[in-house]
Amino acid sequence: MNFQQWLDVSSSKRVFLGSIILALSYYLSAKVGLVLSVKPDYISVLWIPNAVLLTSLLVTPYRYWIFFLIAIIPAELAADIPEGISIKMSAGFIIADWIEVLIAASLVKKLTKDEFKFHQLNHLIVFICAAVLMGPFYAAFPGAFINWWLSSQGPSFWSRWIMWFMGDALTHLTVTSTLFVWLKYRYLGQRSREPVLFYSELTVLITLIILSVHIALVGETGMILSSPARFLLPMPFLLWAAVRFGPRTIFTASFFITIISVWNTSHGYGIFSGSTPPENVFNLQCYLMISLTPFMFLSILMEEQKINRDQIRINESQFRELADFLPQAIFEIDLESRFTFVNQSAFNQFKYTPEDIDSGRYTALDMIAAQDQELAAQNIIKVIQGEDVGLKEYIALRKDNVTFPCLIRASRIVRERKTIGLRGFLIDISELKNMEAYIKESEARYDQIIQFSPVGIFEVDLEKRRFISVNDVMCGYTGYSEKELLTIDPAELLTDGSQKTLEKLLEDLFAGKPVASPVEYKIRARNKQEFQVLVNYRFHYENGHPKRASALVSDITAIRRAEEERRILETQLVQAQKMESLGTLAGGIAHDFNNLLTGIHGNISLIKLDTDYR
């Protein structure tokens, strides 16, 4: 993606508005920071502009950073020049601030994988190391050098370095953290508490914190609170805030405590006002950082625990919902075989109530029929000892004494390397058993049909050229037993001519050509007797290739013999019909010839009579 594509209209508007808001916020906070600075060095006790800039970088993508860094230049100059700060010094301050926020923001986003949050303890540690320590540490060198170089009078370089480092470290610890939690942190302090009670408690807490801070850090030293214990007065209320209200409240309280105490100390008020201004400021900064940091850690730790507990509750709820959704019974038992958890399917299958299970009167063995209880007890011991017994079948016993077959698998529950119980599931296999019985009955009926069928039935493996199954009729046809037929190549039962017919059929079948059915073969039985059969095939395919065939075999020897006899009789009949026709023809010819002879004989007789008369 090039620069023009990246800087689309919507992004440019966001960058422009964000830069304007950042510049204005930076300018206003810089004016406050200059008020809180040590004159005439202008090193602020609490440099809030860096907190504003660092927060902006933490909540925005890397590609916007350059615009924000440029936006603070006019804001810094506009705040510094009216205060008498030279342009050179102001430019040096800008460069030092850039170094500080870039180091801090880059390390925080990199080490938290761009998912920086203030409700994880490791993220707080990263923030303190990167933003509170490393960023100010490296930025203090150029910042203190520019200030020392351009200011001929005042503290030494290292005094200025310490002032810069402590001021920016305190700023990020209290101000940056507060800005971030209000911008990006999802507040979880109220949770399920009543709003009236929640805000009432919060109001009382804020009042007590302000009062304790005023007495401990701002007010004049009295006779009662003149001891060092005065510094500890706000601590119980900070503890209250950390435990009851979480990070947002403790960071906000720390911010206001810092602002109030720094303002008073920088103006010569409060208990940190007895020495020189740099010493007073340093003592206050050390006090605030040492006293506030533990409560920040505590609030994050408490919040992380709350989030973890909430997540555990959510996971537990999801687990229970999922367990109740499953059709199988899910259970957990302790080492005494008493139930610690069962899902709804278990209640439905065994007809027990939650009160029955919670009472502890029933154990896992009470759910097993008497004949299987000893086996179940042995398997429980094996599982507790770490052995995997696998899926076992038992006869389960319901509360109403109705039994049903089931499968159970269990594994041990280990906590801190110690077995505390078992977890498993139960499957009701009543329907499966009924189905198995039905299948066996169907197979028996099928076998009876096959065995008592009047025709031969066989199944053959086309690749191995071996019978898979044959019925008794096939044994009767061939004279071989079933065991013998299962080891014979079907072609061995055929005559030479029929073997050629079979080979041609198989060749066409494996070539994918259409195969005619039924096919007539001549079988040679074990006793060398030959007879003719008609075979009807049904071919079974796997992945498009013929794998096996089922066939019905009908003995048509008698039919073919009858057809031959019929053919002979028909031939004889035709011959007889021919002879009959010939006889009829001969009789007709003789009759006609006899008629002619009668006429001739009569005429001859007349001639003879006439001759005799003369």
C-alpha cells in the first residue's frame, strides 16, 4: 500500500482531528507543567504533556504517530516562548520528549503484542519498565544536557538529569496510567452491586482520600500527627480503593494525590517544604512513587483475579450447558465413588433427582446392577491407579430398579499431581442391543431363506476368483461341500466351453463394457456328470471397479432335455406329417388313375362285346 492509498479521506480526517485535539491538550498541559516546574531551570516536577502524547501513541496505530509527533511542535513552542524559554532549548525539549515517548510506546506495544491493557499484571510490569523507567532514563540525558548547556547557572548536569528522570517517571506512573484507563479500560468495578450503594461508597471513599491527603501532605503539622506515621494516613483508603473499586479508581486517586501534593510542594506548602525546592520535590517524588506503586499492583492483581474468576464462572457455565446438552450421561465422582457432578442426561436416564445426588446417599456402584458391581469396583480402582481400562459394558440400574445395558469410560481427575476422583461418560446401548438382536434375527432369516432356496445362491470375489459364500443347493449341484467350494476357483466347475464364456464375461466387466445377464453355463460336477445352469448376476462396485458378484443359479438340465425331446418329437411329427401327405397324394393319384382305368376298361369291354357279336 502506497502513501496515497493509506491516506484516504476517512483516515485523513481522523488524523487531522486527532492532531488538533492532541496539540490543544499538549499546549494546555504544558502550561500546567511549566507552572509546576523548578525555576529558573524549567524542568517540571510533573510534565503532563508527555503523558498526553504517550497515551495518544498507545491508543493509535503506528502509522499515525508521525502526525502526532509533528503536531506537538507548535504546541510546545507556543507554551515555552512566552515563558522566556529559548527556541533552542524548546527544540531540545521536543527532541528529548520524542525520544522518551517513542521508546516507551514502542516497547509497551511490542512487548504486549499491541494489546496493552491495564487489567493484566504482566502488562503493568511492562508499562513500568518501559514508560516509567526506560523512557525517562534515556530521555533525561539529552533533556538535561540541553538545559545544562543553555543555562550557565544552576544545578549540575546530574542534578538536572535526576530532576528530569523523576518528574517524567512520576508523570507516566500517575498521569499516563490514569488517562489510559479512562480511554481504553473497560471498567469492571461496579459489576453486580447496586448503583446507589456503589456510588455512595465511592463518594465516602473519595472524601476520605482527599481528607487524609490534606492532613498527611498538605496541612500544617499538628501535635497529634507530627510523627512519621502521618505519611501512612492515606494508605488504608488507597487499599480500600484498590480492593473494592479496581484500577480505574486507584489510578485516578493516585493522579489527584499527585497533582495536589506537587502543586503544594512546588509552591512551598506541605510537609515537603523544609529544604531547597529541588530537594523538596525529589523527596515528594520518591514518596509518591514508593507509596502509590504497590497499590497499583494490588489493584491490577485483584482485577486480574476477578476477571479470572468471572472467566472460570463463564467456563463452568458453558461446561454445564454443554454437558446438559449432550445425550450421554456425564459424571464426576470422588475417591469414595460419591457424585460431585452429573449432567441432565444422567438424571433423565437414571430417574434420580438433584436432591438425591446432593444428599450423598448414592454412590456410583448403586447405579450398577448387582451382577456387575464387583467388576465396576475393580475397574474404578484400576482407573484411580492410572490404568486405562477403556470402554466397558455394564448393566446399569435405575432408581425404579429397571436395568439397561450401557458402556462406560472413565479417567482420573488429577489436581496438583494428586488423584481426587474420576470423570467419565455413560452411553445407553439399549437401542443398540435391540438393533443387534434384530440384525441377528434378520441374518438368521436371511440364512434360512438362502439355505432353503430352491435355486443355487453364491457370492464370489471377482478379484481373488474365490467363492465368499454358497448355499446348500450349490453344494448339491456340484457335489462339493461348502468348505471345499470356498477354496475352489469357480471356473474349475465349468466345462471348457463354459470357461471361455466366463472369461469373456469377466473381460468385458473389468473393461467397463455392458454384460448380458443371465448367462448359461455347463457345470461338471464332482462325479463328472455334466448339467446345464442359468446364472443371474448382480455386480457390486467399489470406487467404480467391480469387486464382487452375487448370483442365482438355476438347474435347467431337465428343461434343456425336455426341449431336446420336444425337438425330436417335433422332427418325428414333421416326418410323419410328410409321410401322411405322401400317402394322401399317392391315394389320390391311384384314385384318379383308377378312374381313368375304369373308363378304359369299360371301353375295352364294349369293344370286345361288339367283336364277339359280329
